[in-house]
Amino acid sequence: MQQSSEIAKPFLKWVGSKRFLSPEILPRLPAKIRTYYEPFLGGGAVFFALAAEERFEHAILSDDNAELVNLYEVIQTGSGRLMDLLRSFRSTEEEFYRIRADDAANRPRVYRAARTVYLNKAGFNGLYRVNKAGKFNVPWGKRENVTFFEEENIRACARALERASLHS
């Protein structure tokens, strides 16, 4: 059901990713799945691999990280503004710490989604970690040439998410 030659793949670097385990996991799952349940979505490696093979009718995706779920919802419902915001970000130490310090709780959903991608890509080693106060506390990754997204992949991810419901 993919509408272009681009196959959706994880767009975040996520600790605990199953990206490299997918070749071992996929053969152990049924060829056809009515409803696929993913309780720990993270980077979505297994979900995107199953979507590429059109192995499920519907997916119920969840994660305890509300900002991560918000990001997937923004991609699902309209990724254009997200990509526009990401194009405006720069990976500098000053900008990283400014965006990290921003209390985004009352900001628009699309800004929070862009912030999540930005912190994942510009932060150290793709970590997502918060302190006891719930504040993101990963240091800058010290990389200035960062690709925050690939447009065709984000669009492919949006298509894959059309048959999914998201929950936190």
C-alpha cells in the first residue's frame, strides 16, 4: 500500500531499538496480522518493517514517553509544518541548550514534536533522558552537521501511520 518507492524506516536513533534485530523478529511473527500491538514503540523499527511488508490491517502503538507519542501523532496528521520547523533549527551548542531549556509543555504540539526530533538528533548519542523533575538532561552531541530528517522518509512514515492508533 506504499504510494512511493520510499519505504518507511525509523527516523530517530533510540536506545533499545530493534532495528538490527528485525531480521530475527519478523520471521517469528505471523505472515498476516489483523491488529499489531506495539507497547514499547521507541524508534518503531518492527512497526515500520511490518508496515513495509503490509503484514497488518491495523496497529495499536504505544509508549510511556508522551513526547514521543506526540511526535508520531504530528507525523501521522500532517508532517509539513514539522519539517518546516526542523529546517529552521541549527545544531550549535548555544541553540541546543536554548531549545533543551525551553519548557515546551505549553507550546504547540508541532513545536514539541520538532523539539523531540531536534534533541534526539543534536543530543549525545541519540539518548532521551529526563531527570526527576521531568526535564530533558542529555548534553549536546558536539556535532554541527546534523541531518534532522529525510523528507521522503517522513512522508513514508506518515503513510505507514495511517493504519495506526497511538497511545501514551
